Amino acid sequence: MNLLANFDAETLARIQFAFTVSFHIIFPAFSIGLASFLAVLNGLWLWRKDKAYLNLFNYWKKIFAVGFAMGVVSGIVMSYQFGTNWSTFSDTAGPVIGPLMAYEVMTAFFLEAGFLGIMLFGRERVGPGLHMMATAMVALGTLISATWILSVNSWMQTPAGFDVNELGQFIPVDWWSIVFNPSFPYRLTHMVLAAYLTTAFVVAGVAAWHLLRRNRTAEVTRMFSMAMWMAVLVTPLQIVAGDLHGLNTLEHQPQKVMAMEGHFDSHPEGAPLILFGIPNEDEKRVDYAIEIPKLSSLILKHDLNAPLDGLDTIPDDEEPPVAIVFYSFRIMLAIGFAMLGVGLWSLVQRVRGRLKEDRWLHRASVLLAPSGFVAVLAGWITTEVGRQPYTVYGLMRTSDSLSQVDAPAVAASLIAFIVVYFAVFGAGTFYMLRLMGKPPVEDFQKTQKPIEIFTLAEAA
Amino acid sequence: MLELSTIWAGIIAFAVLTYVILDGFDLGIGILFPFAKTEKDRDVMMNSVTPVWDGNETWLVMGGGGLFAVFPLAYSVVMPALYVPVIIMLLALVFRGVAFEYRWRTVRGRWLWDVAFHGGSTVAALCQGIALGALVQGIPVEGRLYAGGWWDWLTPFSVLTGVALVIGYALLGATWLNMKTTGKIQRQMRSYVRPLMLMTLGLIGLVSLLTPFQDPIYMVRWFSGPGVVFTVLVPALVTAIAWKLDRGITEQRDNQPFVCAIALFVVCFIGIGISFYPYMLPPSLTIAEAAAPDSSLAFALVGAVILLPVILAYTAYTYWVFRGKIDPEENYH
């Protein structure tokens, strides 16, 4: 409590939102990818009638159920977080972003929740066709959910299609421009691909773990192969999507890109790409910078000598914090290129027919298993901290968005969230890891009904 | 011409009522959890809602998200006003929500998640009841901001409504289990229905007697003009439903007690609606004052009119798929 006593209500409320939303995003990032993976596995099982796909479906289904439960409960918290600590923001921006969230609930949350029960427990009750449909509906629900919530977030980054009324509220004028605001298509693509990659590397890591323990069943090798295909195919797409997203950000939120690049100064004759360094915000420079001349201009403007403005052109009170954005951006990039490397490595070994044998590839895959989550969090930190000091970019300051809350109340609830989340989601992560630690094998108790055992005995 | 804001108030009220009924019985199961005599009984109780709990809880997000969407002013006043009970409710729902999965993932730690399921369900129900009581007491607003203190919500009256909701949810839970289970556990749950019903009725009566004294507007609403009709009608309906419920238990019917318990909640909810209308937050904000601009309401309404019937249809389908008595031998995990 003493540690938090020095913070004001705004800082505490920001920490609280960052904490609850960071915890929350981990689970959807995983369940978006896993729901699609499950739909594919179930489709392959119905199509090919290969038991390995069914066993994989049943294996990942259990892990999905634990992750989804954590996503649901941490998501319910989010739907109330806007009101508890950020009620001025809710009142002001609610008329625009509120209906988008209502659509998320009506088109996505109910769809997922409605069909989840059938997907998890209903195969025998509804038959293979309807069960497949339920599985597909859950996967579709996760994607629709991502669509709406990323539209909301993008509107806060690049607001469009609105007016301001006499009360100071944002008023919707053109819903099409609101939903399809300038950064939305880029952010949506980038996030959905990120979710797919995150899941692919978890699946790859689990498969590699079992391969390292000489567990080369059809299930294990097949999921490793599938995950590595995703790594090869999706990582390059993601790098292109990220690049386009960056260019879009440069156009609409230049100071975010300045912070990402660590460009405190303007470069009229081509800006260098700073690979590493330590941003020094007091002196407004990057210490110990290792840089490649003119490369930043080439990447951002496709011209070595193109001038690029720096944070010196931005008033101090409109600048985002530089160091956090600078570091988190680099962490995301490093992981992205590591994923690309492993993907290409797997392709080489696949061609050589050594995908199952290369133990160093398996070790690298285990190492990268949690990397998608880190990259997703780092990416979100880059874009959200980079939007500061605004909640609605350029229009509404974070300091004007707060509820009439007292610091002690926010501090108390923050501590409660931290304690509960670490305990509850820590336990859930432990259970998921334990499920992943077991190899995917046929679940005899479940699939072998007494009648089948009888026929087996007879056949024997 | 009906105002858009009035239609939306009706939709939000419908979402909240649906939540109260659906999550009411599955929170009720959590409240009754420690009364189960064996591990097997607890498995059966939980399995009776495992495939549907998530959908039930989504109505809470619909209530909160819907309020944010169409009554942002009410949302931004209520959340700070009910800060403490809302946060505690959310944390309680975290515990009981994950328990559905976690308790099947561990043998040694199962008791822990049984406690989390019971504690989370009970505390969530208590906080929801307290929030209702706090709304009935009235929430002061100045300008567009909540103008009360941090602990205004905590009064003997709100604690009373909190306890009333815990007991009411337990009644819903017991009648649900009477419908979904067989044998010993069914007999046990059936034996709880009558005492729970009597307690619920007593608490409804007490809350109803105290409500007119919370704010003069309720007194006017119920004891003058056309409102008097309701003052006679609502208790009469409650009595009729209670009688039916009681008959259902005597005749050992499966479905009738559950349906009657739902009807009891519906009537009480309508009673609250009569008290509140045309206010969203009595005595400070009317429905029209709290509403977002018409362009927001219209945009969201198009979706609601199309989607809510679809949602209700596939929710009903899920219940249909998992209809009938729970087979104690069937394990979902």
C-alpha cells in the first residue's frame, strides 16, 4: 500500500487498466488462434476419418476450455472497467464506441458462448454435422469479437465520422467511417495474424516438447508439421502487415512512430534506423545508439534521403513516453524475426525430410512457445503507450478521462486485481501447462464405450 | 411515437432480467454447493449448468455493455457510485467462473475450487443484491458526475436486498436442480425449496414494505392514482405463484417449481420497473436524460432487433440439446 501511496488516482487507474487488459488480451490472443485450429482439426477428422485429428481435437479442446474460461471472466471485468475508473471517458466517447461494443456482445460473445457448450460436450448429442457447425461458430465468434473491439481501439487511435455536441460528447455522424476508421483494417489484420502465430508457436512448442521426449506419435508429428507450416506462411505475411500498419501510423499518428524509432531530432536528409540504444528522455537523445544511416527513411518513406520529422517538432505536452514505446517495439520486432527464422529453418528441414529429427529445431520451438504472447503484449504496449497523452488521439486527454475517483479506492482495487489475477490465472496457466505436458493420446475412458470394449474382446 | 430511449430501456431491462433468471439459477447452484453430501452430488450439480453457464453470464456483459452503449451517462454515474460492490462482484465471478474448468483439472486441489465456486457465487449474488438496493435508495448526481461518497451504497436496506437476492437465487438453484437431477440429490434439493420459498417471500415482503420509505417518488407511485392497482395486483400475483410453487413441491413435479420461481422473479422485477419508471436512476436521471444521442440508439437498435431473437433462438437450442435429467455417470471432462 505504501508503495502505491505516492501515485495519484490517474496513474493508478492507468496501471489498473493496463494490468487488467494485459492479462485479458493473453487469453483471446490464444483462443482466437486455437478456435480456428480446432475447427480445422475437426474438419480434417470428418473429411479424412483419421483418428489422429480427432485425438488432437480432444486434446486441444481441454486446453481451450481452460483458456476460454479465463478469457470470459477477465473479459467481464473489462466491460465494467470503462465505467469504474474512466467514467468521464465513457460519458464522452460512449455514444460512438458504446454501440460498437454492444455489437461485439450481440454478434460475437453470445455466438461463442452459445455454441461453446455444444462444441465441448455435445458431439454425441447433436451428431457430427451440427457439432462441426458449432465448432465453426465458436471460431467465427472469436474473429467477429476481434473485429469489433479492434474497430473500437482503432477509433480511439484514428477517430473519424464523428461530431462534438454542446455537452462535449462525441456524436456519431457516419457509422461507416467510424467502424472503418483509417487504422482499423491494418490493426485488425495485424492482430488476427498475431493471434494465429501465437497459437501456432504454442502448438509447435508443445509438439516439440513431446518430440524431444521421443514421443513421435502421429498426433505429435502432425501438429508439429501443421504449426511449422503456419510459421512459414504467416510470419512473412505478418511482417508485411506490420510494415503497412507502421506506414499507416506514420500518416495518422506521427509522434508514435517518432517514439518507436527513437527520433528525438528531425532528419532533413534521411533518418537513421536505430537498432539499439537507451532513450534518454531528459536530454532528448538516444544514448549508446547503434544505427544504420538513412535506413529509417528507406523503410518509412521508401527513399534514402527523405526527410523525417522528429519529436522536436512536437510540443512536449503532446509527446508519448519514448523509452517504453522504443523498447517494446524492439521486443516485438525481435520476436517476429525469430519466428521467421524458425519458420524458414523448419522449411529447410522439411525439404530435407528431417522435421521430426532436428532436435535443435525442437529446442528452439520450445523456447519460442510463449514468445507470441510476449510479442502481442509488446505490440499493444507500443500502440497504446504511443497514443498517450490521449485516450482519443488528439482530442481527449487521458487526464480528462478519469472518473471522480480517489487514489486509495483505485489503489485498493488495483491490489485486489493483482492478487486475484496472479492467483487465479497462475493456477489456470499451471493447469494448462500440465495438460500440455501430457502427450495427445486416445482417451480410452471416453471413446471406448462398454459396447466397443465388448466387440474388441469378441474380436480378440 | 415511442421514444428510442424508452425502447432501449426496455431492452436493457430485458437483458438484466434474463441475466437474473439464467445466472440466478447457476449462481444459486454455487450457493447451495456446500449442502451437497458427496463429491458425486457436487459433480452432478455443476454438470447441470456446465454447458450453459458461459452463455448465462454473457447477459451480464450485455447489461453492462448495453448500458455503456445507449445510456453512457447512467453507466458513467453508476459505476463510480457502486465502485466497491461492482469490483467485488467481478472478482467473485472470476473465482466461480474458472472453478467450472479448474475443479476437473486437479484432484488434490478440488476442494479449493469447490470453495471458490461457492464463495464466488454467494459473494457475487450478495453484491448484485446490494447494488439493486443502492439503486433503489437513489444515487445523487451533480452535473454529469456521481456526487455521493464511496460507502453510500452500504446501508441496512442494501444489505437486506443483498441477502434477499442470495436466498432468491438459492431458490432458483434448488428448483433447477429439482428439475435436472434424480434420486437422493433431487429429494434433498426438493426439501430445500419450501423453506427457501418462505424465506424469499418474507424478504420480498420486507423489502417491499421498506421501499416506499427510501424515496418519496415510490410512495407516490404505489399509493396514489393509478399505481394503487399495482399495489393490489403485484401481491396477489406473488401469492398465486407461491401457491402454485408449493403445489408443485407437494405433487413432486419436476418443472413446475422452477417455472414458478422464475415467475416470482419476473413479477418482482416488474415491480421494480414500476417503481423506477420513467427514471433510470431515481431520483436523479430519467431514461431520456441518460440516453445517448438518437443516432447511437438507432444504430444499435437495428442490430438488437435482428440479433436478439437469433441469440434467444440458439440459446434455446443449446438448452434443448442438453435437456433432461443429468446422467450421474456422464462426465463432461
